[in-house]
Amino acid sequence: MAAKWLAKSEPSVYSIDDLKKDKKTLWTGVRNYQARNFLRDHWREGDWILFYHSNAEETGIAGLAKVSKSKSPDPTQFDSKSEYFDPKAKRETPIWYAPEVTFVRKFDEVLTLTQIKLEKKLSTMAVLKKGNRLSVQPVTDAEFNRIIEIAGVKL
């Protein structure tokens, strides 16, 4: 059974519209060890992703994606011109990972953080926890299914 995840991106950096246009991308630039561990150790091909727009006018879940390739080293860690360059990372022993993500669907409307907070069935979501700024977080099947239902999406 496929796992479910919430992955945050600032739409000014990379949005659901960018993913829709590109069709797939590497999920690069994650530089938090707990989030990295999720990407490296737990993201698998076929896992579902709730694509979350953070630090935006409409903060919330903007659409769906799927993991199409797991355990890919993040190429930005080796690029000295990248803001995500890590001089400690070596090609033989990468530190950071960037799974490939494929576009599935953009929601008709962003499911806002305010709307999520109002849903009792979503009250345990990690994204609602005070101080949780993690860009990659697990989502339960029940939470995922409720979000899909609210968004009016048929899978």
C-alpha cells in the first residue's frame, strides 16, 4: 500500500503549476535531516504527495503528485553555484536526496490551512502542530482520504 506525504514548497520557488507544466521534477533543496530521512528512507515509487503551498497568499494544499523515483541523490548538493551546495557531500556518499515527483492533479481551489484547521478529522495532521515547520511530513490514510474528499477529487 502506498504511503501518503505532505510536501511543502513556496509557490514563488516551485508551484503546483510549475509541476503541471514540467510533468515531473526532482524534489531538490531539502536541507533538514528529519525531512531528508523521510525522503531517503521512506519515500517509495507510487507514494502519494499532497503538494502544499507554503509562505503564500493562499497557504494550503494545492494538488496531488506521486513519487516516481526514490533514493535519487540531490544534484544541488554537488553544485558549488547552487544555494543548496554542501561541501561535505561527495558523489560516492551523498548526504541529501531528491526523489523524482510526478504531477497528478491540481485542485480546483487551494485547500487552505484555515479550512484544514476547521476539519475535526484533520486535527492530528502534523502540518497543524505548533512549531512544525518540516517541509516533508507523513500523512495518515484517513487524513489523505478526507483531504481528497474535501477537494472533490476522484482517484
